[in-house]
Amino acid sequence: EAVQDWRFSPVVNALRALRGVNTIIAATVVAEIGDITRFETPRQLMAWLGLVPSEHSSGNTTQRGRLTKTGNALARTMLVEAGWSYRHPPKEGQPFLKRSAELPQEIKDIGWKAQTRLCKRFRHLSNTGKPQPRVLAAVARELAGFIWDIARKTPLPV
């Protein structure tokens, strides 16, 4: 009920076009991030969320480490939880069609592109033997990029 009168409610509704992102996850992510247009690129959003690997560089040597986790822990947790839904094959079931019925076609297309790409990524990383937390972090990182894209294309009321 609180989301209906909120300034960012169009963004919350648009984010529901993504698989695994329900109203609670969308509202939490939008509330924690705020105005996503402040990020010029999706990589900036991913870094702000703490979903990028740490780096130890010296001269020509570059070593990548674990996730930085320097960003917003609650938003990162929500994206990781949403990432679990991509373990299943992509499909446009009734729940997806129902919640995305009133959205513009451009947003629906981004949601479908995210679903096919992230399901494929989840399967590929799992089949190569990567640990489940690492797979989920990779899916959450890419999901943040799709969230950035949808939020930038959703007009907010003035």
C-alpha cells in the first residue's frame, strides 16, 4: 500500500518485470539505492552495491579477489535472493505475464532478455563447478545491470 503513493512507484512496478523481483525486493532495492539516474553506468551501480571483485595491483601485476562488499548490504542481499530464481529454465508463465501486462513493451523486452541471459549464466557457471555463492553473486551483479537499464528507461513523475 505504501508503494502506490511513493514517488518511485513506477520504477518499482517496472522492476517487477524481472524474474525473481517481487514488490518487496523491488521496493527495498529502490529505497536503498534511491535515484538510480545518479549512476552513469551499470558498473558504477554494481560497485556501489559491492558486487565487484576486489583488486590488488602492483606494477603490471593485477590480482582479483573476493567481492568488495563495501556497498549497501541490504540491496546486495535482495539481489542475491532474486538470483535464486534464475536456476530454472526461462519461461513466460502466468505470474510473469500478469504482473508485466501493463508495462511498456521496451521494459518487457528487457525483462525477457534478463531472464534468458541470467538463466543461461546460472546454468553455465553451475555446470563448470563454481560454488553456489559465487554463481549467485555473478547473477546478482548482472541483475543489477538490468535494474539500472529498466530504472533509467522508466519516467518518474515530477
